[in-house]
Amino acid sequence: MSNQKLRIHFREPTVDLNLPITDGTVTIDGFDIEFEPDENAEYDVWDNGFGARVVEQSQNAPVISVPAFTNRKFRLSYIYVNSAAGIESPHDLEDRRVGIMTWNNTAGIWARGALQHRYGVDLTRVCWYSTHPQRKSLDPAFKIEPLSKAGTLDSLLVSGELDAVIEPNVLPSISKKDPRVRRLFRDYKSEEQTYFKETGIFPISHMITLRRGFVDAHPEAPIAVLKAFRRARDEAFDRLTGSDPAILILPWASAQIEETRALMGEHYWPYSVVDNEAPLKAFTQYAHEQGVTPEQLPWDSFFHPDAAKLAGQ
């Protein structure tokens, strides 16, 4: 009997956690994989942003996820400020012009949640300027205005027309070390490590999601997909720290992994529900508080029940 076809769309096909699947090292039992590069085409599985996922869940969209989290990033280091704006602490963001992409962008939800809960920033006092103002908060207390100036978030921050920016990627000006901009937290590594030690939160950006229609037709798919992504994650770690590392540009990569494990635990990137309770609870709380969802969703409601119960990490 031939395998069933499974169409995968990766927003990030070449990141380390997805690469073992896209390069064919890891297969999905019972399925032949077909990669669909067009995000507007039809596909069965994709790496879904958590912000989009909570909106889908609140709207009863016909999708279901497995606890494979192929992108996680601490987001305090993605808050950028104009160097001349006089912003020295998170509280200084109040009454300032802060640029964002969309209100339900995953990175923004995480960053705003940390600003509010860890640093006491009143998010309703921030003047938010969005590149996609049609996606507003459900809570009118948040002031979200369209960007009236031409240019990118990066260029507007450099020019001083924005005081700060929260962005899901590293701004070009930051990569180029432009002195006119900097990160809010100068020692962001220490700040994020302390954040983890005090909260237990390693922010989730993407989770692997399937169409419900595909799962109804192939009920074995969620378990097969989750097992494959666990193997891919393990392969990604082995490519960094195994006997013949594929990543050479970091000469002390193994030592850095051990340093991370000493802080965050041996299995700090778990693909399970129970081991991700802290970030799942936090994100659903932040999404509701910020008006992304009309109510706080149950933190474990996103996942296929069989995949949620699958033993292991």
C-alpha cells in the first residue's frame, strides 16, 4: 500500500529544527511529503504562528495542532529604541510612539506581556503605531494608530519619528550597529536569562498545525507528525553537538549548549504539552488581556488529544 501524500508549508524551511525534514533526513511514517512553498496554496501541515493560532482557536477554525514548537525566542531583545529618545527603562515607553507590525503578531504579544507583567508598564499609555492598523485590539483602551509616514519601522526608528519598535526580527540598523538605535535592554542576554529563571517561560513562536479535514481523513497523522518533528529536533541538536558537527561557525557550540542546559534544563526544547504549561498559560493570558482574543483560552485547548498524551518530550 502506497503512502498518503502530506503537503507541508514551512514559513521557515531552512531553520535548524525544520531542516532535517526539508532535506529528507527525517521522514513522516506513512506519508510522502510534498513541500508547498506558496503560503496562499493549499497544504495540510504548517508551522503556525502562536498569535495566529489563538485567533483561529477563538474563531473555531478547522485546525488542530501538535506540541511541536519549531520556533521559540526570548522577546526582550526584540524591543528597540532610538538612542536619542531618552528611553532608559521599560517605564519610559509610556506616552511614547512605539511601532509594531500587527497587534496579534506573536513577538509583539510576548514582548508586551513581559513589559506589563514583569516591568509594570501600562500598555494603554503607550502610543502604538501599526503597519497593519486594520488588525486592532478588541479592547478600545489600547491606542493603535496607522503609520502615516512612509518608510519601514526600521527607517522610522532611525530617523526618530518612532521612539521605539517591537519587531519579530532583528532590525537591519541593529545588525549594522547603527549608533542611532539600540536595544532597550543593553545586556539583553542577562535580562532574558533572569526572565527565564524567574518565570519559567521560554516563549513559543510557532507550533505545528494540521487541517482538521486532513486529520479526519487520516487520524494517524497527528502522532506520525509529532514523532517526526521530535526526531527532527534531535537531529538538529546532533548536528550542533554530535560527534561530527555540521555547524562549524560556532567553535564552542557544545559548551554553549551545556551552558543553556545548566540554566534551562537538560530538555529545554520539549515537544510535549505538559512540559510547556508555563508559556502556554502565559500566552493565552496575554492574548486575552491585550484584546487579541475575546476570552482567555484554555492553555491546552490547541492540541490533538492523542498527540497531547503522547509520552516523551
